[in-house]
Amino acid sequence: MHSPDVPPARATVRDRYRGLLDIARKLAGTLSSAELYEAIYEETASVLEASGFFISLYHSGTDTARIVFYADRGKIQPDADISYDGASSEVIRTGKGVLVSERLADRSLSILGPDDSEVTRSAISAPMIHKGRLLGAISAQSYRVKAYKDEDLDLLQGIADLAGVAVDNALKVAELETRRREAEQLEEIGRALASSLEAREVLRKVIGAVQTVLEVDGVSVWLCDDADTALGEVAESGGDIALPVGARWRLTGRLANALIERREPVILNDLSESDDVPDDLRKHLQYGSAIAVPLLIGGKLAGVLSAGSRNERSFVEDDVSVLQRLADQAAVALANARLHADVQALSLTDPLTSLPNRRRLEIHLDKEVAAARRGRNLVVVVFDLDDFKHYNDTLGHLVGDDILRAFAGLLEDENRAMNLVARYGGDEFVSVLSESHMDGARLYGRRVTERVATEATLAAHGVTVSMGLAEFDRASMKTMADVLQAADSDMYRTKGRREGSRKRTASR
């Protein structure tokens, strides 16, 4: 390759034509983007002075040009990724080549390399256009003033035209490969989501899927309030700039109109200047860019799936399409998880009182007994509504149901969050008191019986209740059946003593 610091000898028209044919053959066989950019540079430096050189790609949707390759004094600079507004570039704006003979620094968009490095003095730049589409630009630069002539610009334009064809092919191949990998990932993600029956697990997999496919810095799933879809809360998030779970927002303005009313995606190119960011989240979203798509379950807005980047103007319509497909998959999986949770809840809930049923009690008590065998305190209280059959027989089953519901509500009111109250069957109820002793359990039972006498429905029908208590004894008890049996026996002894007392009173 010709040294970029030494200007090559002026080539004849024939030499340049032959050189362009050689360049065409070389570029036509290169499909890897990285290899292609380097080949464009090497071929340009072989016929033109190119002490400085860069290639930029242009995206018309965001009017953004991104420098994807640059070299300085023959050294390729790795990880080139610098963006600038397309409208600020004369080559991009006009679609025509530009020659600058001197005072290049006054017309530069940015300095490539260290800020204190020497700057190039003259340059030629040419647009890469293929089938009427502006793909980007290439630029050769020199540390000498007046290093280029019009014929050099013409030659660079010829190279840019050939490069445009090669770049377009490489971009299409890369896009096909991206779509293939994306389709595989989406299929795999779909299978993973479909296999998840826990809502939290579904949300975590959604977060991971978006991070994998879109390579973003932060992802959040927002779930809306059932009664007020404009009010939402972060249910799960992930990434380096993840929003805190539990953060709440109220959507207004353009966001509310797009996501809630029209149910359309939103792109926020610059969060620092956007008036659409909810005030509640402004401290978490001070810079960068973001996209958000509605999460629909059964045709209703259930929330929002959002992805964010530290950089401005980093999202395009293809990103929105991918995020929407992921949101659609997530919605189906989340609906399945919610249905599963509902079925589970129904199978473990007493339909009349809405308390946990016997099955749920046994599952819970089995775990508590295991903990009690390791040393934790446990007391079980059994309640029985006295002569309940009498109420059903004389007042009817509807009144009997009202009595059961009233007593269940009373037990829930007196229950601590860490404990469990359940309908054991018929007119029997059980309270499982974790980390409790008999003295505390007796106080709890006394509060319940005192409230029975004052609760409106129960007091109106003169309902009374009997109770039995049993503390788990590691020496004599092994299973949950043992402690339940002990509490049940204590209750029947209480009933027996009460019945005996009534008979003695009657005989007097």
C-alpha cells in the first residue's frame, strides 16, 4: 500500500480507470463490513494522498451520520463510533463531493483522535450513493494545504460510487444475518416465555430477552393500575441504567396519547430535552434515549415495555418493531402466568369465605411444623361455631352463609400478616400462629370471642364460638396431623365443659 504521508504520483486517466476496475473487483468480493471499510481505505490510499481518512454511514430517518472507520497516518484507529447530524455536513446535505484546500479546521464537524493532535489542512469528501439512496460518505485528508485538485475529487467520487455498491451489499448481508439471529433468538425467547408459569419469572425473562436482542443499557416492564391506566409502576427492570422496581409514574401529554389512547410506540431521542418524561421519573431519566411500546393483554392496556440507551438518537424503527414483537410475546406469556395464578388461587381458596381452604392450610402447616421441629414456636387454634346446624335448619342456608362469611372476616381482621387463617371445613376454622406461645394464643382467642359478641351479623343471631389450642411439642408430636388433633381435642374438651356447666345450671 502506498504510504499515506507521501502523495502518490499523479496518475493518468488510463491509470485511474484501470485502478477503479481493480478497486471494483476487490470490493465486490468483500462482504464483511470491517474488511470492506479497510479495503476501501487501502485502495483509496493507493491512488490518493490519505494521511487522514474516514468512512461514515448515514441514516435518513434520524438524520444521523456515524463514522464507522478512520485512519491517521497509515494507522487504523479501532472502535470508531462517532456520530454527527447529517444536516450539518455539506456532503450529506447536498449529496455532492466537496474539496477544501485550506482552513479545514474551520469547516470540520469534529476532531478525530486526541484533542491536542495536529489537524489535517485540506480534504476531499464524496457521497456514497447507490440506487438513489445516500448511504454515507468517504473523506481523504492531508496535513498539507492545497493537497488536492478537482481531478482528485473526481477520482474519490469514482471510488465512492464503487464503495456504495459494496457497502450496500455488505449492509444487506449483515441485515440478513442480523434478522436470522434475531429470528432464532425470538423463537428461543418465545419457547422460554411459554414455559414460564410464574409472572415474576416471565418478567425477568422479558428483561433478559430485550437486553440480548437490542443490546440496550436498560429495560423496564411497567404495569398499569387496573382502574387508572395512566398510573403505572415498574414491576421489573434490568441493565446498567435500570429503573428502580416500584418506581411509579403518571403518563400525560404525548406519551399518554400515544401509548394509552392510540396504543402506538414512542421514541424519545433525547431524554435530557424531552418534556414527555414524567416528573416522577425525571431524576432517573436525565439523559440518553428511549423507546416504549404498549403491552396489551386481551385487547386491554396492561403496561408498557421500554428500553433505554445512554446515548442520544440511538433508536430506529427496526428497534421499535423488535421491541413490539417481544412485547406481544411477553403479553401472551404474562396472560398465561396470570391465568395459572388465578387457577392456583382458586384451587387453594374457599369460594364462600375467600379464606385459604383446607388444602392450602395443610401445605402451610406442613412447612410450619418442619420449622417447629427445628425449634421455632408454633401454636394452632381451632374455632368451631356452636350449634351451627341449628342456624342452617331454622334460618336457612343463606343466613348460615352470611354467618360463616362474617366470622371469616373477623378472623382476617385479627390475623397478623405472618400468620394464616383458613376454613378447615363446615363451621370449623383454624389459625396458625407462627412464633407464638400459649399465652399469646389465649389472648388472641379471647379477642376473637369478644368480637363475636359485638360483630353485627353474629351478634344479631346470638352466635357463639368454641376454641381449642395446641402448642407444637417436639417430644410428642411429629406431623401437622398431631398438632391439629391436639387442638381439636382441646376444643371438644372446652365444649364438653361448657355443656356440663349448662346442664348443672339447668338442674338447679
